[in-house]
Amino acid sequence: MVAKSETLNLFTELKALFVSEENWTKKSIALDKEGNEVYPSNESAFCYCLIGGIHKVCNVQPGKRYTSSPKVYKMYSILCAVGEIPFGTLATWNDMYIRTFEDVVNLIDKAIAFVKESEMEI
């Protein structure tokens, strides 16, 4: 089980990754400053899609099954719930042509508010 305080910290770290639009991407999990696709845990990673950001803050390493991470699962579940996004489609949601940086930041803000307002461990 991932504690409420840890969940809140993870979402706060996720929001900190997206300080400006240049730190967000579509169609790639993470990019370096030259636009090359890299793994989110790579120290040269500069911008992330929403899933890549989750992998970064949860420290998912290359070759590891992210689906086995309770932290990833919890963050993914909360984002889908607060955004009314069907489970399993968060990457597609991020990559939609109509999706904006503001949409992503607003979704993260909704998740942070949800975790803060929850009266029990979630």
C-alpha cells in the first residue's frame, strides 16, 4: 500500500516536472533536449508525456515491468478517476491532437486536490 503522504509527494513531484510547456511531449515517453527519445529515468530526459512523468517520479527503470509498481498503478488510477478517463487509455488521452499542456497540468492539479481532500488512505 502506498501511503497518502507518499502519493501526495509523487503527484507534487509530477507537477514539478511540468513547469513549462517545453517539459511536456506527445507521442514519446520522454525526450532529451535534442529531441531524441530516451527513457524517463535517463538523466538527459528533459520533457515527458504524462506516462513518462509518472515513470520518472516512480523511478521505473528500463526493463522493469511498470505494471507491477503499486505507485504507478495508484497514480494512474487516480488520474483516470479524476479525469473521467477510461482506465487503460491515459497515454492515448495525453497524445490526442486536441490535448494541451494546460489540460495535463489541470489533470495533475485535480489529482493533487483529490488526494488532499481524501479522508482516508487511498
